[in-house]
Amino acid sequence: MSSGNADSLLDLDANDQIGALHRGMVSPAELTAAAIARAEMLNPKLNAIIHPRFEKATREAAALSDGPVTTPLHGVPVVVKDLEAAIAGEPHHMGSRALKNVGYIAPVDSYITRRLRRAGAVIIGRTNTPEFGSTITTEPLAYGAAHNPWSLEHSTGGSSGGSAAAVGARIVAVGHANDGGGSIRIPASECGLVGLKPSRGRISKGPDAGESWMGATIDGVVTRSVRDTALMLDILSGYESGDPYTAPPFVRPLTQEVGRPVGFLRIGIIDHPLMDGGVDHPETRESMLHTRRLLESLGHIVEDAHPAAMGDPDFADTFTGIVAVATDVGLTDVESIIGRPVGEDDIEADNLFMREIGRSISATRYIAMVNWMHAWSRRMLDWWTPAEGSQGYDLLVTPTLAGPPPRLGWLTGPEAGLRLRSILQYTAQINVTGQPAVSLPLHWSGDGLPMGVQFIAAANREDVLVRIASQLELAAPWRDKVPPIACGAW
């Protein structure tokens, strides 16, 4: 196959690439070479891939090209985030200068990396992330900012911003991501992608961890199509030995939910900020009006409704305290790796400040905060549970982020904390409840920047999300929208 034809396949989703690979239209070596060539051309502008694996990926793809097609992905090039998804013997710096400066190397593969490899994926590189995934823009001091493929002056979101930039720019069709407060959904929103945060316990965090942030964090992917997301969750989901808990298995593979009749759903919608200081952006209002009309045109019942607990003023401070304790523990782990205490030259100021908050919280206070969150989660989840004589709600629809992608630098510096809270209004709550949620690219701002819309299902109902997402993808297609960097405009 010509290199030009292999390159054109990168503009297709992973399912189409798999079809071409399985039919022998292209080899893993050819497709991987095309992805590497595109990365070499675009990554200097994006700063999405910070640890290239080009030589290793070339060898791995060649080995797949010499053998039979036995795996579902068989030669599909992907990227993984440099936060978890560890690869034994390779860098794993998590956006940290401390780990970068000592040249830290991961000792073992993570289970998610192992599943990717068993499925036949070819990992071409590790992607940029903010330090320890602690914010929603990818601008670490260790590696510099990732740039949005729709506008290089704007943020990619975070913490999976490097992966989202690589997928948005069509270097690869699939990027590993993870989410503790919106870090799959927000980069998907800002880069025009599908980003589904799975249910708690759906994907293993082993072997090094069972949970983090009180179970709020979970791995997943960012993709350009609903069917790619469904395929990847089928591959990555499932219990691994030693997991502290696991989500119930799907009734059928998620790939079989794509295009399945969704019925007529009762949907609540929010178009305004929930907490004090929230940004009420006119583009956000417009995105929700557009989404409401689209849903109603498909026969769904849409009402102005949401769980009262979602805007509880105590939520943000309680969640911050839980993350702060985890930050202190994480920095203690870093100190054990580098062999000395960390300081201002090692760790960014915001994370050092979070550590101080964490150290001020006693064990008794921490357990009280966890218990508060558990009770709060029950108040949240009751909204999706039909009361006696009531239908209940099937979905909640919200903005993913309160406004378009911010400019690089807006979420750094002394005002970063207040600004972060002003736009982070709708996602972190769903990490704590453990529900699945997906951001879909249903709106573009007047300046041509993508703005995602979030759909939240009841606990463990990824199937409902895949059905509604595939219905919307058909009704309002987004895959023909191409960022300037991917069409040679810059």
C-alpha cells in the first residue's frame, strides 16, 4: 500500500482502521509509520507527545505485520498518557520535574497497558499531562504546554490534554486518558472529541493501586467516534486480581449498543452555573439550547431539572480536602523515589499548597469527609432512581465546562484556583458518585472552538450513554469537522 493511502487512513476512526488492517489493505507497519510521520510533522506545534516510542513502535508493528491477525486492534497506533498506563522500563514522569530530573523509569506494566498490548495496539508515545493530573489544563513546568489543535493559543484541557491533542489532530484515533474530576471529559470537550468516563471499578488501576481520590479516578479513552469508545471500553474493562471492587459486567458488549434503539428518555438539563462564582457564559447557554432542541426533535422529554445535591456548597471544599490528603501521600511516594524531601524546585506551587492542606487534615477529619461524601452521593443518585409512582430520570445533561476552551496561561498563576472553580461546575461531582458520563462534541463557539455537552447516566449504565451518543452522532455528525492543524491550515 502507498504511504499516501496509509496516511489517509489516519483520518478515519479506529474501527475503519481495523477493517483495513484485517482485510490486508494496510499492514500494521505501514499504518504505524504513517502515524509516526504525522506525529513528527505536527507534534512540534502541539507538544502532545513528550516521550516518543517511534523506534520501539516500529519494531512492534513489524512483528505484528509478520504474523496472523489474531487480536481485535492488530496494529492500530495509539498513545497513552504519561500518568498511569505505565510501561515497564520506560519513562513515567506524571508531569513532574522531580521525576523527570531523576529520569524515573516505571518498574512494571500497568494492567491497562497490558490489555492494550494483548489487543494488538501499537503505542507510539506517551502524552503530556499537568503535574500529577491535578488541574484541567495541560501546562506543566516539566514539559511545557500542550496546544489545542483547533487553536494553538488555547488550552487542550486537562489532565488528559496531550492525548486529546494527539487524537484531535488525527495523529492517532485512540488516546488513553484518565479522569478524577473531569480529566477525560474536559479535554474531549476542548478538542472536539468523545470522552466517556466509565463507572467506578470498571477499569482496573492495578497493579500499583486499587483506587485513588476516594475512588473518584478512573481510566478510559478519548476518541473521535462513539463506536471507537465502545470498542475500547469493551477491551479495557473487567476485573483484575486484587481489585478492591469492580463494576458489574455489561449486559452485552458496548459495541452492540451502538445504533441500538434508545427509546424515548426523560432527561433533565442544566444551562446555568450551580455553585457560587460560576461562569455563566452565553456560548454555554447557546450550546444547551441547541442540545435541548436536538433531543426534543428526537422525541425525548427534556425538563429543567437536576439533583439538588449537585450544587451543594460544601461539595467543592470537601472534595478538595480529599484530593489534598491524596496529594500529600503522592508526594511522599515521590520523595521515596528521589531519596530526599521535595521542594519548590521539584514540585509546582499549587501541589505544594495542596500538600499543606492535606497535612492539616487529621485522620478523624478525613474519615468524616469520606462519610459526608458517601451520604451526599446517595442524595445525588436518588435523582436517577424512580420513586414510588414516579418514572424518574434517565439522563442529566449539562455543559462539560462553563465556557469555551480558555487561553493558555489563564489557569496558571495566582488566580488559577478561583478561575478553575469558576468553570469546573459540572464534572467532579460525577467522579465522586462513580457514575458514567460522556462529553460529546455538539457545539462550536463563534470563534470555531469546540464545546462539549455532558450526558450523565445512572450508576453502571454506560449502555444508555452509548445508545444516546450514537443516536446524536447520527443526528448531528461531528466527524467531518477537522481542526486547522489537521488540514494544513497552519
